Amino acid sequence: VMSEEEIQSAILFYLWSCGSPAYAVPNHGKFNPKKNSYDRVNHEQFVPGVPDLVVPLRDGRVVFFEVKSAKGIVSDHQEKFHDKLRRLGHDIAVVRSVAEVRQYLSEWGVSMEGR
């Protein structure tokens, strides 16, 4: 089973190989091995709910992906932020694999082939 970080890396590799300068939003802080969790970044930098990946497209659009592991759950903050992005006209999806990214891009009318 792939971790969220492994899935995210695979998705970024796919998007970059298709020509998109997609990037991850570092919004979780620094990993603290003593707590086995992330320490929050300072308050001014932390925005609850921001999607994991920002994907600029050749047609000028920007789409977003929230990456989750097989058992990952979308938080209330994430749902609210996703709704804000949708109200602004952006596409956003929760994904668990490269295949799901490809599916959503296709549904949104984005062709990544030959880029």
C-alpha cells in the first residue's frame, strides 16, 4: 500500500512528464519523529485545507488535487477550501492514484498526451 507521499510523488512525476510544472504545497510543517507527526508551520504560513497539488495547464487554467492514501479522509477544512475554489470556477478533486488524476483531467477536458 502506497503512502500519501508516495502517491503524491508518482502524480507529480506523471504531471511533469506531461509538461505541467505542477507543484506540491508544503502546508503541514516539519516532521517530528518523537511525536510521529508534523509540527505546524507558524500561524502566518499555515492555511487549513489548502489542496496538496497545484497544476498549471497550457490553456491558462489551474486545477487542484488533494492527495489521499487508500484510507485517507478529507477534513472539514479541506472540504470548505475545496468549495471556495469551486465557487471561483476552479476544478479540484480528491485522488488516490495517477489513474484517478488522468480520469479527472479527462473529465475536465484536459489532454495531457503529447505535451
